Amino acid sequence: MSLQFGPDYVRAIAPYQSGKPISEVAREFGLDVARIVKLASNENPLGMPESARLAMLDAMADGARYPDANGFDLKAAISAKYAVPQEWITLGNGSNDILELAAHALLAPGQAAMYAQYSFVVYALATQAVGATAIVVPAQDFGHDLAAMSAAMTANTRLVFIANPNNPTGTFLSAAALEAFLASVPPEVVVVLDEAYNEYLAPEHQYDSIAWVRKYPNLLVSRTLSKAYGLAGLRVGFGIAQPVLTDILNRIRQPFNVNSLAQAAAVAALNDSAYLAETARLNRVGYEQFTQAFDALGLHYVPSFGNFVLVKVGEDEAAGARVNLALLKRGVIVRPVGNYGLPQWLRVSIGLPAENAVFLDALTQVLA
């Protein structure tokens, strides 16, 4: 008998597969790094804000010191931006950390977490890592079926993950639908509202989830600075909830989970309204560029409210993998989503206009 460690439910986990790095694709296919376009990981194509870069350089002077474990300055910036007390804030090593903290703090074997089909794979991984049961509710038009989620709740349900906009499909739930769902959830069940792509919503779709946090003690809103704020490489996220939730999260949070450089850059980025406005503008332009081309090519895509588009590239089960490989050979990195049960589709991040054009030209060649 071979030696094994850890419980069965941990050994059964399929490790998270990130988007391929540019350097890996260059090595694998013998390509020039400078000519590779990466549209796989929903990163901000503008790069890091200059304000954040300068703040990070200043913070490097204290690089020999441990970070502020409580993140006072960053919590102060979040507190001012969202008008909540600092005691309502939990800092994370990316919002992924907040999702993991919620699962570890609130779930145990014999209990259940609920999420929708075609939702962020980390919900499943975090649930499985603590030996809890997953309740996966079938999608409705590639998004959340909130009525079905309410009906599927059991006495063992302790956690519900909802992403809005949703990744990888880009679907959106209205404020009215979300609040009606929150009102129906039993008080002992915590809802994690994952708003990683909230900043990409058009003004008419914006809503005040922080007002719901004040109303519902069982609501945790999760945000990230990896997407619209351009800090994916620094890993900064945060959760906002009433102290009854933040207290339990901070009991298991690693004390230095957000490093000094990340904290300094995040404070600057949160206050850089010009960068955020340009990010939203560029995303709107890129979305039109994508969808007009997909329409011209006769491709089916899911209308997206994030900074990516889910597009169907064939009818057979191997279509996504086949087209993805052909694009990689042409120096274009996108995200196959067969692991989400969508083998005919690709998720493509919106880049700079020139990057989008390279992808669309390569896709046209591949499909031809």
C-alpha cells in the first residue's frame, strides 16, 4: 500500500489552473515574448496605476520591516471610500483569500455550501478543502437561478457564494433580485457576494451592496484590486461585513497576509479615480470591438457585464481546446473553460484595442 497523507477530500481536489503565463507560452511554442498577447486572466490591460507604482516604491524603504498586520492605512482608505467602520473590514491576499477564509471559518464536514453552475471554480475548491458538501444549482441562461437556489437550501446549508457579475460567464443580477434573495435567506446562512468585477458595471447597473451589509448581519461583500484597479500581481482584496462576521474571519486570517508594498499601492489605487474612469472607458470600447466581430463571424456569446466575454467557438466537445491550442501557436493566450463544463467555449479578457485586434485576426484565421 502506497503512503498517503491528508484526508480523502483534500486528495480529491484538482489544483487550480491559472491562465498560462506569457513566458511559458514563449518557451513552449518558440515565440517572441514581445509578440504574445495575453487575454486569459481578466487583468487590467492598462497596467498598474502610476500612483500605485510610486506609492509602492516609497514603501520599499521599509522592506526589512513586517507589514502592519492590521493594515490601518488601507482599512482607513476602504473605510472612507465605502463609509463603513474599520472593524467591518477584513483584508485578504486577493479576494480569493476572503473566499477561502469564509469557507474555513464557516464550514465543517457535514455542512454545505451552495453556488451556481458555471460559477468561479474557487467556490468548489474552498468547499472541498474543508470537507463540506457542495450544492451546485443549475444555471439559468448561464447565470444564477436565485429562486432555485432558495429552494435548494437545506438544514445543513451554511454558506452561499454569489458572484455579480459572474465569472466566467459575465452574467448580471439586478439589485432588486439580489435583495429579494438576501431577505429570503435564513439568518444562520452566510451569503458571500463576490463583486470582483463590480467596477465594470455601467452607472445604470450600479447598486449599493454596502447598504445591504448594514441591514443583513449574514452578508459578506468581497472585493478585489486585481481587476479594475490593476494590482493583480500584488494580491490585495477585502471583505466588508458586520463585526459578527469579520471577528470570526480575522481569527483565522494570517497576520501578515497583505504585504507592505501591496498595502501602499492599494491605498493609492483606491483614490485614483482618473485611472478607474479610463479603465471603464477602455473596457466599453473593447467590449464593442469584440461583440461586433463575433456578430460578423456568426459566433454565439454571452452578453457580459465584466471585463471579458464568453464566446462559443464550435459545436463539438473538442472545439474550445482545439481553438485554444491554435491561438496559442499564434501567440494569443485566452482561457479555455472545459473545466467549467463549457468545452465549446472560450473566455476572452478585454485588452487594449491593438491586443483585441490581434486576437480577432488570429481567431478569424483559426475558424477559417
